[in-house]
Amino acid sequence: MGLVKTDFGIKEALEQLGVKEINEGSSTGSDFFSSGELLESYSPVDGSLIAKVRTTSKEDYEKVMQTSQKAFIHWRTIPAPQRGEVVRQFGDKLRELKDPLGKLVSYEMGKSLQEGLGEVQEMIDICDFAVGLSRQLHGLTMHSERASHRMYEQYHSLGAVGIISAFNFPVAVWAWNTALAWICGDVCIWKPSEKTPLCGIACQQIAASVFKANDLPEGISCLINGDYRVGEMLTSDQRVPLVSATGSIRMGKIVAQSVAARLGRSLLELGGNNAIIVSPDADIKMTVIGAVFGAVGTAGQRCTSTRRLIIHESMYDTVKEAIIEAYSQLRIGNPLDENNHVGPLIDHDAVDMYKKAIEQVVAQGGKLILEGGVLTGDGFESGCYVKPAIAEADNSFQIVQHETFAPILYLLKYSGELENAIAIQNGVVQGLSSAIMTNNLREAERFLSVAGSDCGIANVNIGTSGAEIGGAFGGEKETGGGRESGSDAWKVYMRRQTNTINYSTELPLAQGIKFDL
């Protein structure tokens, strides 16, 4: 890997993170050297080349797998609370390095510095959650129908967990999976997005230092870098019982088919087309805050970003004017400057998709009320900065049914009862996050009922964007059905076993079957 000098203190941040000028793009982060082709990482902040990273070849991948398999044999035998202690140390290391890692996330991905630091805080939070969970990996006991028998279930380590993460959360989603997998006794093989490889290398360096300090095999955490071809090595590998993949619906379908073909497990976190319903009883101020942050935070590149605002006709003009006024106050620019609200899109391909989406909404009958556009001039040299756009549209438009990873908000109008708004909200193939703004208790309960939102996340009087560590994160329909992070999401990283113990002197059979010899 060759580092390129940049402004904003990124070189210093990389040095603090232990990412040095060595050939270190794949594997465990110590003495293993990759032999694949070069992958270049450019910052959308200023267009600079940050580094060139070696990708993972087939030979490299095989070495990684052998290392991880050997590490699993040892790691699974360590008591879960002791594994939790290692995760606690990893969380403490993240606390020490929060500032440089947050800065790297902001610079390589393009999100605001506050969001970059917030992403590292999510990593710390999931480590704290996992530490407590390491003493609670419980099964159940059941009464047997046979006398002097005891039945119970327990959970065992699964093996190697493959993690494919997306560029928009280059470190947090890995940690959601990894912290839980580690306390479950699994080893992890991570393929970060090829658009944010340095974030992956930095995290691997941090993890490797913790394992080394505890005299543990480095293969507990492995890194592979590259494009979809490297991901295919992971998804088709019989030695990887679980693949957790975050990305587009198109990508998720490919992963699911590949893993299912070998009867493996997949945990999928795919597209979102999230909506906020604004009822006649909504608090306008809260609505504006929730909608604007949801729509423009991370430049609209969150899977939980607000794409659609479904407004009751009696409130429509008032809400529209308030949203337009709020957008006029947005500051767009260098995300490392904490005075700015909106940073760049990840790359020029994302900018092209943004422009095409705006063209399509007009072609399909929509009306732009904030036209958007690509920003140029001083501070915008990378060509990745765009203005947030707002369009009046209909839910039936093809472009509205599609998730565009950009700051484009569609205003939709509903009339009559709440059920009409819920039908619009549910009328897309995605089912990740949803919200209603209302001070009407009955409306809130109807929205959360079995006949309400069909999404994995449903909120009242907060927006669609963001989630707390303690709750299971994921969505339904073509969002993939996966659950990560809190609640009982740990169970997906383990295999369940039912046990029966006969402590009598006879061998009675189930259901009273007689088989006398």
C-alpha cells in the first residue's frame, strides 16, 4: 500500500491508526502480504488519491481461510465471558482512536466529521453491548414427556462469518456483526467496500493489536480487499457457514442465491425506500427536523435515509413551505468542517445516478420544487458535491419506487384516513425504516399495529434515519429480512442444539413407542 500526502491531517490520522506505507491490503494485518492488483482509494472530499491498496488474489484468499480456520479451533474453546473481555479491550482501543478513525471515515467516505465520529461511537456501543451479552448466551430448558429425562437447548459457535459491508457505513456495520460474532466464538472474514478500503485496514490494525496483546491467533479477524470478484470467493466458499451482506437489492439477490446454492446462511441488509407520514396532528417543527436530517444526512446515502414524505392534504402546503425554508439554510461543503451540514456523494458514478434520477422524476410527471444540481468552483473540485433536491411526485412513478442513494426527497400527498397513507408507505418493494409524525395516540398505535407499517423499523415522532444499538436492526420484503446489532440478533451467529439427558435406569422411547428386545 502506498500512502499519498493529503491535507486535513489525514496522514497523521493514518499513522495513529497504524496504517503505514506497507503492502498490507488483505488478511490479518501483520506479516501477511497481498499479491493482487492495485486498488486506488480517492477521497470525494477533494478528489485526492489517498492510497493504493493491494487486493486479495485467489492464493491470498486461501491463506486467509486457512488462517481463520486454525484460529476458530482455538477461539471457540475460550469461555464466552473471556471472549467478551477481549471485545471490551477492543472497545477501549476504539475509544483511544476515535478521533483519527472518525476523521478517516469522514475523509474516505465523505460524511460529516460528526457523523464519522458518531459511527465510531456506534462501534464502541456495540462492543459494550456484546461484553454484557457474553454472559447471557442462554438456551432454554423444557419438560420431557419421559420420566427422569431432562431436555434443554444450547447455542454453539458457528465458524467463519463472512462480512460484506457497504461504503456508506465503512466501519460501524462491520462492528455490529463482528462484536457479536466474536463473543459467540466465531472468526470473521471481512470484505469492506472497494470504495473505502483504508477504513477496513485501519480497523483490522486495531483488532490485530488487541489479539496480539492477548496472545490470541490473529486469524480471529481477517480482511480481504477487492471488488465483487473477491466477494464471490467468500459467498461460494463452503467453509463460510454465514455471510452477512449489506448493500443494494441487486447485490443481495446475487449473494443470497450463491450462499443458498450451498445451503449456507445469509444475513441480508439491503435497500430502503423509507417514508415519513405527516398526519394532520403532526408537530411541524419536529417534522421538519426529522425529515431534513433524514433526507440530507450523509448526503442521502444511508439505507435509512428519508426518500418519501407522505403529507396529509390539509398540511401539505404548510409542510412544503417549511421544508423548503429549512433546505435554504443548509451548508454544503467539506465534511471535515463541522459548520457544514452536507458533504459529497461517494464518487462520480453516484453523481450520475443523482442526475439521472432528477431527469426521470420530471419525465415521469413530477415537478421539481428544488432543482438540485452539481456544485462547482472553489471547495468543490472533486465534482462529487450536489445540491439536495425536492420533487412533488406520485408513489407510482418508477423512479419513486427505486432507491436512489442521493439527497432527493419526494413529496407525496394523501387524503382521508391514515390507512391511505400507510398504503402509500407500504406500496414499495423495500421494507426497512418508516415513521409517522402525529400527536394522535390512536394514529400512532394504528401505525404500529399489524395493519400498519410493514417495515422492520417503525418510529413515532422521530425520523427514519438512525437506530440505537439495543434494538435489532433490519428490514422486511426486498430489504432482505436480516437483523443485526441488538435484541437477540446474536442467535444468527450461532448454531442451535437440542439436548436430552436420560438419568434413569431404563430407556423409554418418545410418544410411548415400544421396542422390546
